Amino acid sequence: MNNVIEGDPVRHRTDGWTGVVAETPSRLANHAWVNRDSSGDPYPELVLLTELEVAD
């Protein structure tokens, strides 16, 4: 999943939480910044792309 773009809905493969890509990966091509749907934290977290899948 190396071609996610800002705004894409995603799901964490092992933990099951969902979120939205906050920033398109650039120099850290194996990570993406993701805003979790269930988090009250206003800041996105850095997640490995291999841990993410496209959410329906």
C-alpha cells in the first residue's frame, strides 16, 4: 500500500482501528500520517504503510 494519498480512508491491519490519511507520504515513503477516527488526539500518528489497508 505505497500509493495512499491525503484523505484516503484506511484501517489498521492488526489493531482494527480506522482513520484517514492526514498527509501523503513523501521522504518517509514507508510511513503515512494518519488521523484515527476514534482518537481525541488532534495530531496524526506516523504508521507503517504495511500496517494499513484501504477501508471500505
